[in-house]
Amino acid sequence: MVVSTVMIGADDSLGEADGFEAFYRANADRVHRALAVTLRRDDLAAEAVAEAMARAYARWDTVRRLDNPAGWVFRVGLNWATSWWRKVRRERPPADESAHPHLRPPDNAVVARDALAKLPAAQRAVITCRVLLDFSTAETAAALRISEGTVKSRLSRGLATLRLELNSED
């Protein structure tokens, strides 16, 4: 793996473990929420975050110097989940979300989640990075390994589709 984005002025005084622990506390939950929205599976998102954070810890000296370490973790988690899903989707059907009533969000959130679920995965990933993770266009492009123009077009098209879908619910 080639890491091309390096943070200028990184705080090298932080201990390797201490810096990672602070990073983990600050980012694990929000990356998990973003992956859960993107993947549409809370259980898979939890495993993806665990795997991505483990990989970040193993490479912390390099990852901590990135402009957007949380973006790196999001992308690694998304890649891991995509690879995992390819391996198992033919072996067993997807989990039935109705079997987990404790995971059901409130009604407005259900409408938004369902509208988001109708978007293509690429648009969902961009919207998740820009809206839920509050990444800039450049950070989203780097995290998803796409151009900034692609981020803008996917965001625009995805939000337009969401507006239409949510307005039709009224």
C-alpha cells in the first residue's frame, strides 16, 4: 500500500499508543455510524471498524501522519466490508433487519434511511463522508480514491435524488 498524503507538522511528541488511543476514542463511533449507513448493516459496520482500526494501529506511525486518518480508516473499513461481502453473499442471504427490533430507528430516521438505501453505493458513500463524517470535498476524494469532481457530481446527484424521494413521502 502506498501512502501519498502526509500531514505537515504532525505532533511527534505523542506516544504511539497514546496517540492512537485518543484517535480511536475520537473517531471509532462516527466511522462506525458512517459505515453502518453506507453498508446498511450495523453488524458488518462494527466488524469493519474493528478491522480497520486494528490495521490503523498496526500502521499508526504512518497513518497518524495522513491529512485525514479517519478517512483512511473509513476507506479501509469499506474495502474490508466489500471484500467480505463478495465472499459470503452467495453462501447465505442478507440478514433480515426486521429480526433486530432494537436496531430500528425512529420513524423519520426510517424514512431517511430507506431513501438513502435506494441510492447507489457510490453516492451513499460520498453523502456519508460529506454529511455524516463532515469531510471536505478533498478529504472525501482522498478517502474514496476518486476525483474531487466525482465527489461533487455524486453528492449533487445523490442529494437531488434524496430530495425527490423525501418530498414524495409527504
